[in-house]
Amino acid sequence: MISNQLILNKFSFLGEKFLTELQENAIITDIKAKTEIIREGQKNKYVPFLIKGSIKVFTLNDGRELIYYYIRPNDSCLMTFSSIFTDYTSRVYALAEEESEVMLIPVSTVHEWLIKYPEINRIFYHEYDKRFSDVMNMVNDAVFHRLDKRVLSYIKQQIDVTGNNPLKITHREIANSLGTSREVISRVLKKIENEGEILQTKEGIKIPVNENVRTV
């Protein structure tokens, strides 16, 4: 039974009949932090909508991560949805960054709804717009911003996603996410700490309280 009001509101424009079918077909499940949800090459059986937590969507190249975007509560994974029009094969990895709650809708049901309720496409067009913006921001950061700016932006983004300040994260995890080495990240973190942008404590990396931790 779906009790989350954000999820119900998201689909409410499709009418009561649809909401009844949603309640009948959706599967609600909990996912532990740092759990892999799907990997590249696996078949997608469900289209996920995040109720609580955060999910990282990325690819791997020589063992290094390239993050495409984060799924936040009330969002879906656009790349999972797009795969149902081809061979159902995932082109990305998805990992729960923290304890998460997810609503799963079987792919076969989504196919039926696209015909029966064509206005459902509004949801996925909206997701496409958000995810496209996320990917463009990622490309701009990688091409135009210095590494220290990228590291600081990444830390602020993680604080925004998790709501934790200080943020419990290792230098290696940051390095993997930004496609560089742990040693380089350690030097960069020391530099931006000396500049007063962050504090490194036993509890994690902290943005001073006078900083606006939300990123655009």
C-alpha cells in the first residue's frame, strides 16, 4: 500500500482509476545504504520511483566512476525508463547512497499504462528535462572547472542530497566519483580547508555554517 503523499500527488492528475491500479501493481521495498540496485548489462524488470533516500546513477571506466546524476525523493531513473523501449538492458549502474525506500513498477505494467494513460508521458518528459540538466552540469564541471572547484561542488552536492553536515565520506570515495586518485583529492581537500571552505573533522567533512550548501 502506497502511503507517501508526494508519490500519490505525482500521479494524481491521471485520475482515481489510475491511482487504484498504481496501488495494485506497485511494489514498495527498502534498500540498505551502499547497496547496488542494478549494474550495466543487467535486464531492467522494474521502473523505480524513489520515496526516501538517494540513489547514485553512474558508469565505470577502468574502475573509475563517472556520475551522471542522483535520484532524489519523488524522482525516477530516466535511463531505466528509456531502456524499456529497446532491449531492457541497463546502460548504467545504480547504487543506494543511503538507506532508501523505493516504489517499483513492473516494466510490463508501464508498457500497458503508456497506451492506456498516454498522459503519463508528462512525468517522464519532466524527468528527462531534469536529468538532461544534471548531465550538462556534470559535463560543464568536468570541462571548465578546476578540480578544487569540482571537489567543493561535489561535497556541497552530497551534503544537499544526504542532509548531513558534516558529511561522512572518504577521500577515496570522492576520488572514485570524480575520476582521479585518492592522493590528489587529499591534497585538494587540504588546500580548500586552508582557504576556509571546509573543515575536516573526525565526524567527516563540514561546510562552515555561514556557507550555502545548496548547489544550483
